[in-house]
Amino acid sequence: MQEKVVGSTHSKTTGLPRKRFYRARAHSNPLSDSHFPVPLCPGQFDYSLHYPQLFPSSSNNGCVKKIQFADIGCGFGGLLVSLSTLFPETLMIGMEIRDKVTEYVKERISALRTTNPGQYQNISVVRTNSMKYIPNYFEKGQLTKMFFLFPDPHFKEKNHRRRVISPHLLDEYAYTLAVGGIIYTITDVEELGEWMESCLDEHPMFEAVSEEEVKADPVVNLLTSATEEGQKVARNGGKTFRAIYRRISPSSS
Amino acid sequence: MEEGEGNREVEVAPALVAVHPSHSSVVVAVASDLRVYDLSGDRPVTLGDEPGRSNHSDSIRAIRYAPDGELFVSAGDDKRVNVWSVDSWRCIGTVCCEKRVSSVAISPNGLYVCFADKFGVVWVVSVEKDDADQQFVKDKPTPMLAHYCSIITSLAFSPDGRFLVSADRDSKIRVSVVPKEPLKGAHEIQSFCLGHSEFVSCLDFVYTSEYSKGLLVSGSGDSTVRLWDCETGSLLDIFDVGSKVDDFAPNGVEGEMHYVVTDLCASPNDTRIAVAVQSLNGIVLLNCDLPGKTLSIIMVVRIAGEAFIPTSLGTGSGQNLMWMVAGVSKLTGLDSTLPIVLVKTMTGFRSNTDQEPTVQPSNEIPGSLKLLEHLQGSLQVEGPAISAAANAWRLAMCNLMVKKQYSAETREFRKRTRNDKKAAQ
Ligand SMILES: C[S@@+](CC[C@H](N)C(=O)[O-])C[C@H]1O[C@@H](n2cnc3c(N)ncnc32)[C@H](O)[C@@H]1O
């Protein structure tokens, strides 16, 4: 590969961006008003910018394929990279609120595209506040998988409303997921694990996925093995708490 | 400082008007005052047991009659929601909330009162009957749905009662399916109506007996009125106030808030829509072609003389009359801190009338001077005070709705000086 096009913020040997140049504050406050562009509605999301090989020009945007997987709070993008080759036909996006982290993921994907021609064309990332703008990116029932992996815990009671899984936000996730779609959550914080599970349990539009199905799902292992946070927890021998639920139609209420 | 909490000093609340569905009474709210005039009996109404008192201790931000006309609800900055029985004008219940209330609605079946707080949560309480067949309000509200941390500016039930529509200052309109048991929450989202590029300020439904489901109309800070199919969330038409109303000479007001749509009012069981715009002394009258799914302008109705820029519009069903108020809760700068409000009416509102839409002179308003004296608090409102009120309202709206664009330095400074940060160290 052509090493010389890659700057010093990138590894000489792999062409991948180095994480330490993209460090950022550990937590962002999702409540504060940020200023990044947000599509006014899903139709205005420019697929050609994100998946240029699959959507060569913005004019044929009205076409068939839409994003089906979303990794919410994707961090450094490890999950997307693994899913990309596992589901090469599926379009996926990571949503991340931290600017520098988003930049890192962008660089990472573009480096992977360069080193592996024809591959990693189906993944991308946007900087956004997922708690506010999910409906701006996806239509009703568009997604088949949503990931919430090792989200920020926001321990204090008064900060629970900043949690990315909450009874009210689940309404929006239920809207965005197709019936049968799966929501994956995992954390190493026991209290948060219980919270996410109870929110999902009490929601009329989600039901727990059975243990057998969880075992048979190739994605489940990636929740820990492919994510940067998951790897960290595994290195430290920490416990993880999973809640995997399916979007169902509400019983005619 | 949390989002949505503006500077209290510059906070000015607009005067509001609501008209009984069968035009038997009209209510004006300004500051903490609720002023009711009985149109059938042609007399001012004294509220409840406490003469002249509204039970509110701070600015009223939202008033609404139930679609069946039995109840009336008022709420605002004092974090209280008062529910009134319209027959007796007795307050049948007060609900206390944790946050200030920005919007209210009553379900078409009259069983549920919904209200939104300034953090984007919509709460619901049920109205029930006791053994003596007296209506009362269950005092503990339950959260029904939420817009993540945004001010909810408007709530509206669809005419058939199937949907509850909520609009916010982030330009989002959410359409929720009203469940059989609203107290368990409205979890199923029917659609989002997305397309406004600024805050959404107002919502209403246009419907007729042939098109009973109706279409949703919204007004926004992006100076458009939009028409939606709320079942699918599809945008059907856009009326751009700024570009289409070219004979529209604003009152020499400079700044970005020129054509902000502040309120709209659809004539019930009809196709006309009156639109109030930030700097227009008058209203824009639109027509909605329901089968064709389009909006078109009929005319701009101007109000001669003073700077009457309506802050709120209202009408009753089957009425050819549209009510307008202009005013604010208080004026800073002028000596007086009294609320200011002016009331006017326009005839020729409905589409089936031959009458040219015209603003009525004071003596032709129903109730005439007696009504004006009661609802305005005085017959004489000075010209400069009215202009000052219009300006105060424009500024307040700007402060509340337009997102603060902090420079990078200010943002860093705000971060460093935040209280929660200090406490965490
Ligand atoms: C602890 S990290 C986990 C990252 C990744 N999922 C993993 O497992 O490696 C949580 C991430 O969520 C992001 N985040 C927090 N709130 C967010 C929001 N409202 N919208 C988008 N991203 C958010 C944070 O910036 C952070 O990168």
C-alpha cells in the first residue's frame, strides 16, 4: 500500500489512524445544544457521501438500499468493522456524539477501504446526538438491528434521563426498528444492565429474545469481542450484562 | 443552566385567546389573569369562589377548551394545571407539576387532559366522576411520552381522537397513537412529520365532514406553514410566508424573526386557516384544498391604525368570526408593569361566506365595549404600549426559541463554570 499518502496520525504499517491522536473527553453531555449538521428528514441523508461506491451520485439516491443496522454511541467503531464483513450486503452506520472520535472512525473506515479494495463500503459514521435525532436519519421500521454497547452509565438518579436507554427513548427505537428487528444492549455496569433490561421488559413493543436464539446469533459474540470497550472489560476479567430484545407489534392496545 | 430555562428577566408571555366550540364564551389569558366573558349571557364571568382570581400565580402559557366544550384548562409558569368546568366556571382540579408547563390539550372524549412541561415530557391526567356525578381530576399525572429535552410548543389531538400530535423547538413533530389506556403511556409512534428547519410554534387540524380525518397544519420559525398527512408523516404542501406575501411590509422591524409564524387557527369543519406572523399587523388567510392536499393564500387581512400584531388566534365551530388578541404579560422599560392586551375580531372567516374578511370595529364585536373592558382590563390601550408589547413579544420568542450560538470560547467557559462539574471534583 502507498504509505506516503498517510499522515503521521496514522500507523506506518497498517495505514490505520492511531487512536491516541483522536482522544477526547470521556463523556459528552447529550443534553447540551451542539451544532453539527443534521438532515431535516431521512430523505435528505446523503447516502452518496457515506457509501460512495454503492451510491456513485446523489441523484440516484431514491433507490432501493437503506441503512439497516445502527450502532448507537459507536465509539471507535470496532463493532462496525467486524459486522461489515459478516454482513457485506447490509448498510450500517455508527452514531457518535464526540467529534474527534467520529473523525477517528471516518479515518479508520477510509483506510480500510483503501487497503481492502471493494470491502468496507457498507459502513459509515455520523456525528450526532442519537438521543435527539434518530428520526432524522431513519424512517419508520427501517432498521433491523440497533446496538447500544457499553453506553455511558450516568449513575446519579437525576442524570438517569441522560441514559441512552430509557422508557421514552425506547418509543423512538421501537418506531425505527422493523417488527422482528433486534436491539442489543450490553454493559459492564451491573446497575445499568438491570436498568436497561427493566426498561425493555416493561415496554409493550419489545420482548426478550430466547436463550437459544441468543446462542445461535453470530452477532452476540461480537458485542464483547469486537468493541473496544468490550475488549477492555475482557482484559480486566470484568463481568458483562446483556439484554437482547425483539421489536414486536403492540398487542392491540 | 438547563436547556429551556431562559433568563427570567426578559421573559415575557404572550396574551392568549380561546373560544368555546359553540361560541358561548371566550377566554383571554394574560400574565396570571384569566378573563372569561359569557357570550350567550352577554356578561363577564367571575371565576370560581374567588372573585377575579384565576388560581395562577405566574404567567399562563396555555389555555384550551375541550372539543366537546365541557371543560377548560389553563397552565403555565407557576407549574400548575387548572381544569375548569365550563358550565359553572368552577375549578374542578389543580395538578401540580415539577416543571413549568408549555402546552395543553384535552382529548376529544373529554376524559384526558394532557400537558407538556419545558423538558419535553407530556403528562396525562384523567377526568373522572365522583358518586355525586361531579367531575374531578385525578391529581397525580403520569408521563405519556417525551421529546428528548426540548420545549414542547404545541399539542393537538386529531379530530377523530386517534392521534396526539406534539411539536417542539427542535423542529420535530411527533404523531403518537392514542392508546386505549393513555395512563400507561403512548408508546406507539405513528409518524414523525419532519421538514421544518426551525422551531415549530403551532399546530392545528383542518377537517370537514367529508374529510373527517383531516390534515395537520403547522407553523414555524422557518416562516412556513406546512400541510401534513399525519398518518404517514408525508409533507403535502408548504406555504412560505416570506416569499409569497410580497405586499407584506413589516413594521420596520429588523432582524431574523421577521416572518416567524406565531399562531394559526383553522376554522372547524371548514377549510380556512388564519395565520399570525411575527411582524404583521393583521393575519394571513389561507385556504386548504383537502382533496387536493394543497394550501393557497386568500388574502392578507390588515388591521388599520395601531401595531396590532396578534399573539394568539381562536374561533368557535360554525363561526364566521375569528378572535385575535395582541399583548404581553408585562413590559419592561416602560413605567407600567401591567399586562397589556387588545382584543379584536374578524368576520368573513369561513369559506362559505360571501362576506369579505374584515376586522370589526369595537362596537360591532359581540359584547361590544362591555366585553372589551373586561377582557382587555381597560378600553384605552395606548399606541406606544402596543408597539412596545409587540417588540417585547418578538424578543421573548427569540430568546426562548432560537438556539444560542455560543462561540467556542464561551462554550468552553460555560463548561468550566458549570456547577455540576464543580461538585463532581
Ligand atoms: C463507553 S463508549 C462505548 C463505545 C462503543 N460502543 C464500544 O463498546 O466500544 C460510549 C460512547 O457513546 C457515545 N455517546 C454518548 N452519548 C451519545 C449520544 N447521545 N449520541 C451519540 N453518541 C453518544 C460516547 O461519546 C461514547 O463514545
